[in-house]
Amino acid sequence: MAAAPRAELDHVSVRAADPVAWAALLGFAPPRAQRIHLAGAYLEVAPEVERPLVLIRPDDLSAAADALRAAGFDVRGPSEYTGRDGTWLDLHLDGQPHLALTRRTDLDTPWPPPEGDRHPSRARTLRAVHLTGDRDTHRRLTEALDVPGLLLTDARPGEPLVPIAADCGGGVVVPLT
């Protein structure tokens, strides 16, 4: 059996009516362009976020799509997404509206930046994302992709995987719902 494609937690999108006040309340430095930069990852904090979303960054988007299809996921994409400051290729999993795979395509430098901001809370990285949802779906996902830190903490049979908290190190756990 071939090794699962390697992937990292890229970022988590979080709804906050006032991103600056939200960041201060949790001990983060003020967001830059609605992003709280951590080492190699970030939290996207904005009032227009529709639902919490976990974006996973595989080393090889095509290999990740193949592995997910082989694990029984219906994968859409890759499709190009143009945001307010860049361009990404995204993969979406049917039936999993809170998860996507992504790769930034418009920069020659690593994204997200390998060094994050210094935060009063001493949060440093996106160490883990806690999910609720179907145990079998989580198992198939984490067997198809080698993505450390994608943790199922509340099993709910038949339910999509939903991020409920982000562990940012330094004792900072951000509620997402």
C-alpha cells in the first residue's frame, strides 16, 4: 500500500463581527488583512465568513485528490479561487462543506509564511483542529491523507465533519462554533 500524501493544516476561517476585538480577547496580535498569522498557518477572521472552514494544504494537490477518490470521497476540482489578495487552487469534498484542500498559486515564496506573528497569548501554530462528525468519514480522510492535527473529538454518526475548536499552542484553544 502506498504512503498517504502528506498535508498540513493551512488555515481555519472563523466568523467574528469585529476581528480586532476578537483577536484581542483571545490574546492574539491584531489581524493583518483579516489574518492572524501563526507559524506556517493562519486564522482567517472576518464578519462575512459563512461557516467555520478548515483548509488543508497537501504537498501534491493531484495526489491528494487521487487518494481521496480512492478512499471513496467525491472530489470536486481543482478549481481556481481568487480572493482579495491572491489566487488558490481548491478541492472540495461533496458532503463535507466545512473542509477543503488548497494550494496558493500566485506566490514564489512559501504560503502561509513559515514564521508567524508574536502573540501576547504565546499562540504559535495551528497545532490541531478538533472536529465533530462521522467517525468513519474521519478515518477515511486521515488514512487517505497524512495530515497531523485533524482530530475527531466528538463522534456523530452520519454527520459531516465540522470544526469546533482550533488549538493554537500556548494554551490557546479557539472555539469555532
